[in-house]
Amino acid sequence: MSFLIPFLYILLVPLSIFLVLVVLMQKSKSDGGVGAALGGGMTEATFGADTGNVLATITRNGTIAFFVICFGLYLAQIARHRGVASKGSLPVIEAPATPVPAPVAAPVAAPVTPAPAAVESPAVTMPSVTVPAVTPAPAEPAK
């Protein structure tokens, strides 16, 4: 099985290039384009007057071979991966028997400033934050 996958790849690459060239050699329906630029007229001299049928047959058979080789590669890759999984070559990860607790950092106490005792002021005092007292806005005079 180990020789099958590289062998199919070696067949697939030249077949792909061959298919591209055969498709480009075909004469387009408007008698112009890439087929004429790459020797579309020369194929008539090579294969005779029935060039369209010969190139169409080659294209059809090459395409069938291309898909059969691709499907064979697909099946070979599946078989190779199933063989690897059944051998147990995948790494086994084991969890520790008892979980190790994460180290806990000691909590840092924030400095607390004591509130002043019974001081009357227009501002409310909180630890390290001073908020001014709210005074009502003056009333507008009536007009």
C-alpha cells in the first residue's frame, strides 16, 4: 500500500498537464482563440479531417482516467489514515491523578483612611475621595 499513493501521484501530474494541452489544442466553435494560437490547425494535419472527434475522445478518456486516479488516491488516503489510527500510534494524554491546586497569592490590603469623627462640613468625606455637597440652583426671577 505504501507504493500505491506515490505511484498514483506520479500518474496524476502528467495526466493533468496532458489534459490541459489536449483541451487547448481543440478548435473553438468560433474558429479562433487559444486553440488556433497553439496549433489548432496543425492537429488537422496530424489526425486528419476528423480531428474534433479524435481530440474529444482523448479528452473524454483522459478525464475518466483523471477522476479514477483521484478517487483511488482518496481511497488510499482513507485506508492509510485508518491503519495509523488502528495501530494506536497517536499520543495518549493522561490527566494527573489528583489535581494540583494553583498557588494563591496573598491578598494585598488596601490602605484605609479613617473618616473624621463628627465634623460638620458641606462635603461628604469618604476614604481618600471627597465629594462636594449638592447646593440647589438659584431660582430665576419671575418676569
